[in-house]
Amino acid sequence: MKELELKYGCNPNQKPARVFMQSGELPMTVLSGKPGYINFLDALNGWQLVRELKRATGLPAATSFKHVSPAGAALGLPLTAELRQIYFVPAEAELSPLACAYARARGADRMSSFGDWISLSDPCDAATARLIKPEVSDGIIAPDYEPEAFEILKSKRQGNYNIVRIDPAYEPPKLERKDVFGVTFEQNRNELVIDDHFFANIVTKNKSLPDFAKRDLAVAMIALKYTQSNSVCYVKDGQCIGIGAGQQSRIHCTRLAGDKADNWWLRQHPRTLSLPFLPTLKKPDRDNAIDRYISAESAETVLKDGNWQTLFVTRPEELTASEKKAWLARFTDVSLGSDAFFPFSDNVDRAVQSGVRYIAEPGGSKRDGEVTAACDRYGVTMAFTGLRLFHH
């Protein structure tokens, strides 16, 4: 098939709309549903991200995309009991490595992943499909689907869930084009390979870069390669835990991603894990309640009389600012990637507040010396990659 007609473009008024090949056949097949314009943008960017993660690490990978940027991306590493709980994975559920990757990608920022598009590096198995089934999601792309997994997924949305199969052998042309206001832009595809050598130029006094940090920095930089710029990504244990995308200011990226990383860690606080939810409360409502509970506004929102009764069996005790600070002080061994250089050392000041010990960024700022000196003050290891990763 050379083209697919779409319901509409970015918005309902933008008709007609289609995806098509100028030569050859489309590399994807729609097995169920009718994906839209933005769905395919998410699917094709997400597929590139997970394919590259798999090639870089040898591990199954998954990503959760919203509006052409990842809300989460992760490798297929085992889940702790705490992660199972905050990701709503049943304690008794048997998980494949791919299912672990999906749970991590979807679970790191569940608020942003609501209504996402899922991309998987490997054929979707039943264990992964069972985790996907109860979640609110627009669709999925994978190189194939096990028969049981396909039936599980097809039952979503009364049989209209978007399921797309991608040809894993497909390689696009070297040149890519985009039309804007009738003008065609053309460039070589960004085929930069991100591996251990990418982080060889360590410019700080601390030269320690353990294997887990190299892996996590690779996850961060590969995720940023497919994130709308400017972007910053925090990673721990093979999964993105905070992505700040599409901000005009670098420090705003770092703050946004850091706040998301802090929320991920605060969701694992014993007080948060023991919230006495009403048994009838749905997952999205629990996500929203948790997000507000760990915020500075909890006393005026979820804990306010008249509100807490709609969410909890009993009123939870407030998680105070001092308790949050003490818990966040235990947060460490986080890696951070930036798609462009840090223009000021304030980015390092903010990053270390969220447990960052390892940083990778291109370098090239007039203030590289100040940024490096800030890392040295905190004992942070920083590598200059020499290569920018803007994506638009």
C-alpha cells in the first residue's frame, strides 16, 4: 500500500489528510482502528526511539508518546515492589522484559502518558498486552504481535483500538523533507549513533562514569534525539523519570524535567504508597490525586474537607515540606542529558537537587568553564559530547 487516508490532519478542520510514500510501499500496516495524523507522527518517532534503544543496549525498549515527544521511555529491566505499586502493576503479574519496559515507560509520568501512543521495540507479547489493556491509550506500534496479545489489544475501545505493525527491516532514505508554508526543507536524517564512545570526553575533576551511568546517559540522549527541543531528560535505572520538552529556555527544561523526576521519587514515599484510596476510584483519578497530594497545594485540594471524602476512605496525613525535603535528599545516582549546551551554571544547581550525579551535554557555551566548575563543586561527572541533538 502506498498511501493511507486519514480522518483529518492535526485538527478536524484540516481535510483531506493522508500519509503516503513518494516511492515504494508504506512500511506500516494498520491491523485495527483508524490512526490519525498525530498518531502516526507519534508512532514513527516512537518507533525510531525504541529501535535505537534496543540497538544501543540489547534490551527490549518501550516509549509512551504524546504530541510528538516522549512522556516516558525505558528499557526492560525488572521492577521493584515499589515500582509495581506506583505503576499499578499487580504484585502477582508475571512480567516479560518487554512488559517491564512498557510499565516503566508508561509509569514514570502517568499524568502525561494519559491517552498516549505506545511504541515497542519487540513483538508485543501477552504479558505486555495485559498491562496495556486497562490504560487509556490511543494506539500502539510494534514489529509484530503474538496472537493472544493481538486479541487482548483488539478488545480495547470496543474493537477500535489502533494497532499498527511496522516492518523492522525498513530503512528510510538518507534525505528527509518537510513542507512549511509552501516551502520545502531538506536535510540529511540524523543518523548519529549514541554509544559508550559518545561520553568519552569527561571534562570534570570527577572522572568516574560507571557502566550503569553510561547506559542511563545513552537512554537520555536517545530519548532527546526524538524530543521536541529545547529538551532535558533525567534517567535512573534505565528509564526516563523526567523529560522537559519544547521549552524556549534551557533552565525551564531543567526545572520541568527535575520537577517530574522529584514527583517520581515522591510517589515512592511510604506515605504516598499507603494512601487509603476509595476502592471504587479509577486509575486516572488516583493518578490525579497522587499528583496533587505530593504537590505544595495538597492542603487546599485533595486534603481539604469536602474533597478528601471523594477520594479516600480516611483523610491522609499531609506530606510536609520538610518531609519531602528529607525524602528527596535520599535521591541519588540520577543521570541527565541535555540536547544542547548549558548556557549558565544554574542548570547544574537545579539538577543536583534531584539527585543528578552524571551529566552529558554538547558543550560549546562561552560559559563552559563556569558550568564545569559548578559540577566540580558538587562532585558531578560531566561529559561533553560535542554534538547537538535538536529535533523539530
